[in-house]
Amino acid sequence: MEDTFGEDDYFGEDEHIPAHEVLQTLEDAWLNEKFCPDLLPSQDSYVEAMMEQIQQMEDNLTKLKKTDFRVEVHHMELARIRYIITSYLRTRIEKIEQNTAFILEQETTRSPENPHLSEGELNYAREFLALQENHQKQLVLKHVPPPFQDFMSTQQSLVPNLRSHIFLRAKKDVNGVVIEGDRDTRDEEVDLEENSQHIMQYKPIANLIHDGSVQLI
Amino acid sequence: MPLTLTQRCCHLLAPLIPFTVVFIHLSDDDGVRQVFEEMRGLYDQNVAAANDSTADPDGTAISSIAIRHAALERNKRCLMAYVFNRSKKLRNMRWQFGSILPPEIKANLCEPEIQWFNSYSKCLARYMKSIGGQGLNLAQDVKPPKSLYVEVRSLIDYGKFELDNGEVVLLKKHSTHLMSRAQCEPLIIQGVLEQINH
Amino acid sequence: MSLCQSYVPNYFSIQDILATQEKVPCKFEMQVKHLGFLDPGSDKRDIEIGTSIELPLWMASVLNSQRPSIAEVGLPKIFKEAYRDIMKADPCVVDLHKLAQYFYEFGMCLCMLKHRESSEISSVLVESFKQRFRQILDWAQHSTIEVPESKKLDETEKMIYHMGREVGSSLYLWLTEGGSLITAADMVIQHKKMKLTQKDLLH
Amino acid sequence: MDPSEVEFIAEKELVSIVPNFTNSEVHLISGDVGPFRAGLPVNVPIWMALNLRQRQKCRIIAPDWLDVEKLEALKEEEKSNRFFTKMPSEHYMVVAQLLLSAVDDDIPRVEEIRMAVKDLWDVRISKLRSSVDTFIKTGGSHARLDYLTTMEINSVRPLLPHALDFIDRLQKASEGASRRDMASQD
């Protein structure tokens, strides 16, 4: 008996990335997003590719006999992947709702080729901010004296804390990460050896997440 | 009276502190209205004082103005925090109860809040429809999957329910069923069913 | 929900609003017209130079930040030297809930007013928390129920403790019962309980 | 993170099973598994092993470290070492918990093994707790945590990072540099 599906390892016309690598990327992105105080670049092309893959697999599964032992195994795997995707996107939505104005502001400073929000998220963020503004206007701002009616200035304090401490594992050797000292201690330089694990502030390693040298755990 | 007034604001806020109360109560409409009135009063006094500075050669009017201004800012902050934190609760309700609120909860909301809830639901639905080109319900798959089927017990008389395989079951109080995880998850979250632990 | 970030005050945080509502002694260095009612012990129209009034911290910080400053902000007793010495001697036994519910948040605000004793206050804050942390850690991880001693914690400590305890009890549950049951949402459970108590009241 | 999420991650680890059926490879999205030959051991992810086991399609072979003597030895080493020692599996606690509760008739001396794992866990957790306390007291902001497993790290989350964040705020406050709204917006 030959297993005839799941072999379609490549998707997209020009992007030849094996399905299992896409999945791994999403999994890493999921955990990074979960533990990172800031909003990371969206992996929406991977989400989309993976959702297509799921759809395709589901279609293929209907062709199998219900008693085939593989049916349940594949369904189980699909449920696991769906969990990763939904949990990943939920986490992002939560962050977007938390620091909406800040995130939108940051997005305008980025080049259009390098957005951190997916199109859907960008629309969502805009709608959500408008919703909040309208609500505050309705209930508070339109009832207070004119000089106190501004909404945007109240959003300035809703920002991620980049000084938060996070746990990480180094995926490759990184030398000379500088940890800022406080008034009593001097700056400290740390080398992250491949596979070593650390707890430290997010800020000094922020760019190492982007280039994949560290994984948040 | 800036002092009594900001204190009133704090009374409004107290029940919203995390950990103490999860449930939300009727907004203290009367209290809020009074705060608005007092804010207008303070503002008028400041405008008057500013226009009248000629009658105040020693310049001390500026101190009273600064204090009233601070009180106005403070009140704005308290009121907005009150509205903000209530909307945060409403947000969580959307994720936990679904897009339809139980009537007992709805009774504790003012009209703009019900509107906010409905708009939020719509906004979220629009986003979820856009995901990956085909749409994805993010209110589902909230826990890591352990198995495809789950044994559940009905906690209420829910009525007839069609299973994935087309079979129709009657969900009666205490009745037990084997259901696909995907299907029963929302019902468990909403408190219709409970998962039986072995 | 799933995000688990540490507390940093923002414009909308109720904790911060309540913490800045705590009172500090203010000694007026300028006359303030028409606001005599701020002093509950007086029925005069104005506040005269030299008057001392206990005012909420948010207002004190405004008085202090004006140039020239309207009032000098003093220290509440919990941050005076005598209490600082108590905190230094054995911070773990002090009932902060009773003495200053917002000990740390309040103390940080004071530091930011650049009070001349700021650096002493700051070091008491840091050292107190470092010493008291072990207790929080032990209580949070050892017990699935809320330990009565935790009532002695300051509000920020309580937040940290509660977060820790949630993890402690979910870990305990996992170790003893394993698996991951799907459960009703917290708010749904709360809502049901509410309905039940309402029923009880009616019957 | 909820322990069920750590468990979810750990379920990707491979375990050896002996299937009672024969089949060619299964092409999972996460990679190929099999082929399966009745009676011959094959490595599959734990979640799959548990699913097949539940349907009586296989027997699970306990990893060799899931053994009373080996666990005792690990515990002794852990006790005598100042640092954390390397565990045979990055998810030893979860793997033990999952396999022991799901498959008790496939593994002999289950109760003793369970106790030994728990003892090892307890030794490590109490060591972790003292190191966390020392770390906080000495006032560091960075620490190396090699060989701590995900579930162990998770057991001090969010307490440890939140405590460090808080201390950072307390220290910053005295420098007057911390973001604060009351000064600027009130």
C-alpha cells in the first residue's frame, strides 16, 4: 500500500521550501512571539502556505478509507498544526490590541517591503484603534472641556517593555552581546555559545531573533 | 472640588482591579455625570482666572490654575481608565462567551458598551475571515490537542445536536457522549459540556 | 489571556492610579488662592505660605514640578529613616499591606520627584524586594492555595505572587493529574457561580 | 506557558514502538515516519505513539534511561554537582509522565520509575529555587541556564523574569529615567 499524499513537499511556484521546514519555521515563530515583549515580523506567507497544505491534506484524506490507520494519524497532526497557527495568531492579535497606536506608528516607519504586520492585521489594528477612540469619545471625551478631548496622547504609554527579561537558547555562537549596566555596575559583555541557554533582557538580543541566531524558550 | 472629585473617580475604579472582581457591574452613571459637571466647573474657573490675571499682580493665580489643570487631567485619566478597563473585560468576554453575551451580563452594560462589543466582534470576524485567504476561527483550538475524540458529559439540557458524522444526539443534563474534539471544544468552553477525565 | 508580561504602569493602569492616590505631606512655599478647601483643617479661602497638608501623590508631584515650586514634598512615615531602618533590619517580617499597600510603586514615584533622600529610598526598595522575594517564590511554588501570610505583601508583590501561584498550581495539577483537559472559560465559570448565588438568594 | 503547552512541544520527541501491522512510510507534514514492519521497532513522535497505542496498534519501548538504576545514578550526580547536569532527554519529566501513565503494562516497575523521576525532578527543582534566590539577591541581570529543561524553566516563569523586571524598574526609578505617566501626563 503506497501513501500517495503528503509527498507534495514543495509549495508556491518559486519558493521551494519543504513543508516540514515551513512547519518548523512557524513553530519557532510561535514560541518567539509568545515570549517576546515586542511584535515580531509576521510570518503570514508561511501561515498561508501551511493552511493550503492543511486543506490539501484534508481533501486527500477524504479519499482514504475511514478504517485506514493513517487517517487518524494525519488528522491528529493537522490538529496539532492548527493549534500552532491559531495560538501564534492569537498572541499577535493580543499584542496588537495592547499597543495598537505604537505598533501602527512603528509600521509607518518601515519600508513597504518589510512590514511587521500582515495586511489583515494592519486593517485590524486600524479598525481596533478607531473603535477604541470612538468608544472613549462617546463615553468620556465629548463630555469634557475641549482642551482635554485629545485621544492619541493617552496612547503614548502603551508600549512594549523592551527591558523585559526573557529565556533564550543560542542557535549558533554569538560573541560580544552587550548588557547595559546600571548606575552601580558597568556594561557587561556576554558570549552566547551555540546551544547555551540564558536569561537576560530582551533589548540586547532583539536583533538576534530577527536573524535567527537565538530562539526564545 | 478637585479632591472629593478624584476620590469619587477612584471609587469607580476600585472594583476593576485585577484579581478581585471578574464580574462587571452597572456603570455608576450618576457618579460619572457629577464628575463631568465638576470638570466643567474647574475649567470655567481656570478660564476666568486666566482672563483675570491683571487683577492678580503677584502672579500666584498661576499656582491655582496649575493645580486645577492637574485635577482635570487626573479626572480625564480616571474616567478613561475606567472605560478602558471595562472594554478590556468585554474583549475577554468576546473570546470566552462567543459573540452572544448572556442576558444577565448584557443587563450590566450601557448602550455604547453593547455597541463596542458588537463592533469588536465584527472587527474580529473580518480579520479571521482574511487569514490565509480561506479564513480561520481563532476562538477554536485554544488548548493543545491530545486526542481526536473526547468523552464529555452534558451539564445542561441543551437539546439536539448533530455530530460530525451526521448522527444526531440529544444533549441532556448528565448524558455522556464521545465527540470529536473540534466539535465539542466550543461547547466545553461555554460551559455546556464538561470533559470527563479518566 | 496568553500574554504574560510583567507590570509596568501606563496611562490606563488602575494600580498606578490607586498608588498615586496615596498621600504625602506637602508644605506650601507659595500662596495658593481659592483652593483653601484642600486643607480639611481650615476654612480659609486661600492656602497660605507655610501650610502643611497631606495631599495625594499625583497632586504633590504637580506642586513640586512647578517652577518655582509651589510646595515642598515631604516623606510619608514609611519612607522616613526610622522605618527605612526597620525595613533594612528584616524586611521579611514587615506587613506592607498594613503599612503601605503600594510601598514600591509609591516609593518609585517619590524617587522620581528627586527628593533629596531618593537614593536611600531607592536602595531600601531594591533591597527589601530582593530579600522578600524568596518568600514569594516559596509560597507560590509550595502551595496551591493562597497562603495567609501573603496578605502581608504589597500590591505589586501580590501581583507577582498571584502570577507565580497560578503557574505553581497548574504545574501541580499537571504533575498529579497530567493531561490537558479542555475546561470552561474563567468568565463562564464566574458567571455560573454568580447565577447560582443569585438563585440561592431568591430561595 | 501552561504545562500542557510544554507537553505539546515534548510530544514531538521520538520514541521507539513495535507495531503489530505492516505499512509503508507515512508522509506527515512534519516529515516521513516508518516504514512499519510488524514486530520490528521503529521511531515515531510521541503523540503518534500514544495514538497508535490507544488503538492497540503498537507496543511502546521505554527509552533506556527510564530505568530505576539509571535515574538513581542521575539523581546522585545531580546532587553532587553544583551546576545542572545534562538530562538524557530535553523533556525527561514530560516524556516520563506521558509514557508512564499511558502505557503502564509495557514497562516493568512503573511505580518505582515514577518515584525515581519525581525524586530527580525534586532535587533539580530545589536546586533551581536556591539558584534563583541567590541570583536575585546578588543582583545580576543575566544568567546562564544550561541543561535546564523546558518544563523546569517554565516552573520559574513568570516569577523569575517578572522579579528581574521589577528590580530593573526599581533601580531605574532612582535614576529618574523610567517611563512614567504621572509626571508627564497627570
